[in-house]
Amino acid sequence: MTNSAIELPLEGIRVFELGTAIASPFCGRLMAHYGADVLKIESRVSPDVVRILGSAWIKGRDDLAAAAPDTSPYVPEMNASKRSVGLELKTTAGRKAALALIAECDVFLANFGARALAELGLDYESVSAVNPKIVYVQLPGFGSDPDMPYYSYVAWGPNQAPLVGFDDFTGHASDPPAGIATVAPPDYMSALHAAVATLSGLEHLELTGDGVHVDVSQFETTLALLGPFVMDYDLSGTVHSRIGNRSLWGAPQGVYPCAGHERWIAISATDDESWDVLSSLMKLPDDHFDDPDLRLAQQEQLDSQIGTWTVNFDADDLAHRLQSVGVAAHVVSTNEDLLHDTHTMSRNWYQVASHARLGRDVFSDCAVKLKGTPGRWTDAGPSLGQHTREVLRDVAGMSDEEISQLVSDKGAFEQLEPETLVPRPWDDWIHLLVPGTADARDL
Amino acid sequence: MAGPYNGLRVIDTTGLAGAYATRLFAGLGAEVIRLEPPDGSPLRYLAPFAESIAPPENSLWWSYLAMGTRSVVIEPGDNDSLAQILSSADVIFEDRLPEDSLIDPDLLPDTTVRTSIVPFGLTGPKRSWKSSNLVAWAASGVLYATGFRDRAPVAPAGHVQLALHASAASALVGTLLALRARRKSGEGQQVEISMQEAALAIAPETGVPVFLDDRVHRERSGNRRDLGRPFGLYPCSDGFVSIIVLLPRHWTAMASWVAEATGNETITEEVFEDLGVRMETQDLIDTWVEELTVGQSRQALFDEGQRRGIPVTPVNTVNALLDDPHLKAAKFWSETQLPDGSSVAIPGAPFRTNADWWTMTAAPLLGQHTEFYLG
């Protein structure tokens, strides 16, 4: 529930966001949730990848082409509650309108490559010349210093994890690196660092009256998470690598098979207290493994013994049983399991908000929760170009005639076919997924 | 200037779940006081250890994550000392549920921001469940989808503890937001981070909204992904490289590279420009690409691939990262002093600013600042 009387922490802050995919959009969404007016600057010539992905159920529907850029579920996952402003920055008129907006913004946030930003004339020097008080936060793959070796190198989500060592750390010790194929933790870690940097920049502005330039080189930012392994290599020459699901700190810890096809449980019982409980549940014949050093030394044997026990149980039942006696465990959730996760449902992890094209849409909540000033979702996600006119008019102070001229000069664009409305195929049963939203259709 | 949070007093009672947050906070100027029991924080007992140093000062997790902070030992039952130190807290980080907390809320001023990082959040049927990095990934859908199909699922970069660092970074974001709200309201408040949600938030790829859309069961696909070809990890002379070819121009450049390096002209035939054809012939494409990669080093493939505009990166190992030419030229690596006076390499500041924000000092000895704060 949103209490509009509460002033949110970022109310009054306006963000100019040049984002694509994850790293900068995820940060901008967080700021929008906490009250900032986030202007997502979009292009039709080189669109954000989430505008290209579209939706499985709309494929082949040429009649819905105008709506397609609004239908990827990643649009709200990365952009809920922002305003979409269609500006073609490579045109002189489009760039001029962008600078007029920048003059009215507090934060500039971008994850375009450093060279691409410079070529657009939107590097820090150019932007701060227009707005010296700007908090300018950029997230290039390899930093914004053109003299550095990888300045012009390309990197994006799936390539960043191998680069920073995460892929080598992923997999069982005897296998080739499994890699992190499905998700992109470095993008999100960069986004969270960018949020810290932006909030620090706003604090800096309050304290000094000055703007600031923050360069979040995604390469460097993600490496900051490897500290102890870097130190150990420097001290002892040890090159840490993948160890499956095991822990350096105790045993057992692992993923064990359960009854059924591809059902697994994750268990961390690395301290003596957890081991005592687990071993008595397992009814081990002797106290062989009661010595923690022996458990670490003989993990192969220990794990296989646990696996022959867990395979007798339903994964979720066993997780409940283990947690009831204080052992950290959870079913290895499939995406289908998450649909039925009563815990996340009880916490309203999936949210519903109105959407100009879809009527309403479902998306994930924000993991950062403030009790006194809870964030809000004003919108599931902007339709491409939905707010071009209102933003150029209300923020940049352009007249309707000037805006229309800019649009016909192809320096800007507005939402296509606003009258084309396409509810998602599952719209009728959203209330089953998000309790309490049966009446939300009129949002 | 000093960091923007200079003058702010932060109390940290957490272990690994909050440590990355307070390290960043300290780097940005905050005065971070770690309250430790007499035998030290649990972080002090985490391997790897520095061999030349005796416990409880030898953990490299402590030496890294506690940098910039101060250590105050509170004896069990010494509520006067606790009250004294809490009375001036702007922020307190905790990793326990309120009913298990060591902190009596009455000792905290109304202006204190109370940040709790707990396994499954402060509410809901699993609120008292325990967790770990592995368990958090299990509850996020990511674990199931990571690894080879014929092997047990594996956590992403397991012992790097990414799910915990994501929780900590989220907790710092929440804390900074709450401090901003305090500037307006004068009031502190509760910040809540569920470790499960911190992991879910960074994994929409396996989340419900995406599943509703495509109804595709997320399978483990090993180190290659069926989104394109080549797409994933390919063996080379000193390990692996990652090659991601999705865009038509990336394929054209890739095919010419393979043709020039291996004499394979077939790969440049027009038919393979179709992504669908490449997917149908993926074993063949992979074999051809491997003929290029197996004879060359990670760095050579990285530099040449990038020169050709293809998203190629090395699958780096820790030793290779310390030798990386870009990181060296950018003077990224920093160092810290261990208690025996030796210097050791560490990652530098996580981001760079044109204002002088970032400062770091060595991690404190157990109880190093007890006298200063309580004496």
C-alpha cells in the first residue's frame, strides 16, 4: 500500500538515464521506486535490448508490431515506474533537447560504452558544462579513461562473469568451468554499486554544492568482490578455483538428490551444531564424522552418504524438516517452484501495477525495503516513447509546436498507436499469482 | 574532501551478510565500529588464512572486509558499555531477527537507522529459516539453472559468496536511502533485506514474470547457451575464452577470423549467417571455432577478438587478473598491511570519482579501539 502522504527519500530528484539491458536500468528502477523522476531516454534507431526481446506470445503477430517493444517481461523488471522519452541523440535537434532536459536533472546515469557516450557528446565534460551540479554516474565495461588498454573493448552481461573470474569459480572441481550462463551477477552488482555511488553523489552535492563524476568501471567494481582470493594468491601463490557447492569453512555443504526427476536439496550444515542435528536425523551408525576436520577431509564420502539418505525424501518436505531443527536447507527451486513459493507470495514479492499498453503487468518487487518510507510502483513500465511529449513540455519547457516539429524532424518520437491495447494472455488469473489483486484490473 | 559519509557513526554487529556493506561505507567516510565478542567476529574464523599470522588476526576475509573499520570488544552482559556505544549510533547493521537480537531497541535513539539483513526477511512462513550463500541461491531459481545437465546444480562462483555480497550491497543502498529520508523527517527507521529476495532480484531470468511469458523450464545448459553460436566458453591453450556471438556483424567478423586463422572457407558461406542454421549445426560450428581457439592463449584471443569487434573475453583466473595489462595500466590494484607488517595486494576502490572520496585503512586488531570508545 502506498501512503502518498509520506515523502520518499528521492522525491524531487530527477534522473536522466541512458541505459540499456541491466546495469544502469536496474539502478534507475530502484531510484524510481524510492520517488525519483527517472527519465529513460530511448532510441528507435538503436533501442534498448529489452525493447527488442519482445514477448513469446506476440511473435508472428504483425498486427501488434507497434506494441511489441512494450511486451518483454524485462521491460518492467528493469524499468518499472520510469518515464520513457523518445529522443534520437545522434540528431542535432534530439541532442539539443537532451541537453535541455539534462539542465533540469540532478543525476545523469548511463551504461553506454564510454566511447559511445563521448561520441554522443555526452561525456562528463559536456554534460557538466550544461549542468555543473550534475551527479554524473557512468558504468562502462572498462572505465572512461581513453588511454587505458581496454577502453574500446566490448563487454556485456554473459561476458563479464568470465572476465572477472566468476566463471572459473563456477562448477565442480573435476569438471571444466560451468560458467554462469543463465544470469549475470556482475551487471547487478555494478547496478548496486552505481546506486551507492549516486546516493553518495547526492550527499556530496548537499555537503559541497558541487556535482561529481563517478566512473563505475564494471570490470573493477566486480573484482572488488574477490578480495580474499586475490590476497591469498599474492601471499601464498594459491590460485583458488571452483569447488562445486562446497565450503572452505566446514562440511557438509552441498546439493543432494531427492525423490523424483531432477529434484534436489541444498544443505549447509558446516557448524557442529547443525551437523549434530543432521547426523541424528540420518541415524548414522557411528560417530566417525563428528570430527569437523575429518568431515572436511572426507567430503566425497560424506556427501555420498548424505545423498543416499536425501534421495528417499521429497525435497520440499525434507527442507521443512531440516529447517524445523535448525539446519539451513532449501529445495533447489525451479522456476516452476517459484510460482508456488508461498513464502515469497506472502511477502508480495510479485507486484502488479498499471501499464499503458498491457492494462496491467506483473513484475518483481525491489529487494531493498524501508519500513518508514516504503517505495512505490507508479507504473509497471513505460510504453516506448509514452512520455516524450509531457516531459519535453513540462521539464524542458518546449511548446507543443516545437515538440511536433522535433518529432517530424525525427529528433524525437512518441508512443506508436496508443489505442492498441494488448492484455497479456494470463491477465485473467493474475489474482491467483498476486493475492489481493482481483480488483486491480481497474488500476 | 573526505568521503561524503564522513562524521556518520555506524555500528556493525553482522558477519558475512553485512560485511561488504560496512566496508564500502567505511571507504566512503563513515566511522564504522564493529562490535565483537571477546573471541572475535565470526569473520575472523573464515579461511583462507595468512600463514605467518596467528589467530584471530589471520583470516583474509577479515583482513579484507573489515578494512577501514574499528574493533570494540563488548563482554557478554556488559550492557553499560553497549548502551554507551549505541547511544550515538546513526546506523546499526544486524543479521538477526528482532527476537534474537543482542541489541535492546530501547538503547537506540529514534534517529538510528536499523538495517537488518536476514535469510528470508522479517515476515512470512520462512522468516525463522536459516540460510547460507548456497541456500539463498537455491531459493532464487539460479542454482537449479547453473551447471552441466548431467551433474548436480552448482552455485554461481560459490565460495565468492555473491548472494551475501548482493544482500550487503542492497543493505547499504537501503541504509543510504533511509539516511536521506532522515534528513527530511529527523527519524530513523527499519531497513529490511531478505537474502532470498536479494538473490531473486538479481535473477529475473529464472523468475516468475519471465516464466509466465515464455513458459520455458530453465534447464542447466553447461557452459554454452542455446541463444546463439558460438555462445559460451571455448577451450584454448591456457584455459578457456568466452565468445558471445548474437548480432549479425559479430558473426561476420567471427567467420572471417576462423577462416583466416584455420583456412576454413566453408564457415564464411552465406547459409551460416542465419542464426537458425547455426543452431541446427551447432556441433559443427563449435568444432570450427575450437579449431581457432585451442592453439592460442586467452589474452591473444581476447585482444584479437576485440580488435575485430567481437565480444570475446578470457575466462580469467585469479593469477591472470593480477597480471592483466589493463588493470595494471589503470593502477587498479592496491595493498593493505597485515598485522605482521607485511603488505598484500587487494582490489582497489570499486569506483572512481573526480572528488577524493575513497579512503581505506588496515583491518583492526581484535579490540584495538575498545579503550578509545569505552575507556
